[in-house]
Amino acid sequence: MTRHRSKLAGIAVAAFAMILADGVGSLTPFGSLVSDAQARVGRPATPGSVAGVARRTTRRVVRRSTIYVAALPAGCVQTSVNGTVVWSCGGTYYQPYGGRYVVVYIN
């Protein structure tokens, strides 16, 4: 029975040490369990990071469909939309994907 108690005491001390170490530098001992980066949903994890913002903006502007073609129609012109390369073919846009092309919608 003493082994069981000593294990529980060791686990309790370790848990308390982790909680105490997590709270170092904050006003409350439990304040940093949820960091500011986790609390701000939809923002990049690193302040000043433009990579996450640019990636989300591109995803909002260019949306893939479920329509695939093996080859592009004649007269297509390569263009760039927010840094994403797409092919414009008479009002329909295509993006290369896995050896074929997918129809994309530009918003």
C-alpha cells in the first residue's frame, strides 16, 4: 500500500510542478494554460506573419471544384491570381493538379 501512495504522491508533485512552471511569468498560476495564440482563432500563430494571412486569402479567392479535365482547351492564357497560377480559358479558370487540371472559381 505504501508503494501505491508513493506513486500517487510522485504524480501529484509532478503535476503541481508542471502547473507551477506553466504559470511562471503570468499573474495567475493557471493563466498560461491557454495562450494568446490559441485564444485568437483565425490569426497566424506568430505575430507579424504574413504567410498565414496570404494562404487564407488565396484559399478564399480561388476555390477548387470537383470537375477535372485531362487537357486544357485551345487558346488558354496563364495568369496569376493572388500568387496562384491559373489558366484562363474563355471565362473558365483551370489549375494544374496531379497531372491534370481542375476547374477553379475565382471570387
